[in-house]
Amino acid sequence: MTSLISNMIPDRDNLKRMLASLDTAIASAAKYHPDEADFRTTLRASVRLLMLEASESDHEWIRGQLEEMLARHGLKNFEL
């Protein structure tokens, strides 16, 4: 049973929780990554993991959520 649970694709509620965690992490990331290049590399890795866990049908919705989140943090020119 454990392997079935670990291979499940997150639903929107779980994706929203994952995005909320990422939003919180972005807010504090500057403390841990004063170098913008390091921050962007770490953020891209987190986004990649999120997209890998999500179903393909959720990718466009996730991108929209991420763009709004990044804009709130002043990262409007961030390529996903």
C-alpha cells in the first residue's frame, strides 16, 4: 500500500498546500540565499519538483498560481 500512496498525484487541495509552502519559503529565502543566482536555482528546483508531482492537466493552473506568487514577491521576470 505504501507504494500506491507515494505514487498518487496530488489533487488541487494538496497542490494549493504545496504552493502555500513554496510561497512561505520564497518570503524567507533571501536570508538563506543572498546571492540571487542561488535563490533562483533553488526556486527553479522546487518548481520542477512540484510540476513533476502534479498531473499534466494541472500544469497550466500551477503556472498561473506561480506567476501570481512571484509577482507578489517582486519576481515578475522569473522564467519558470
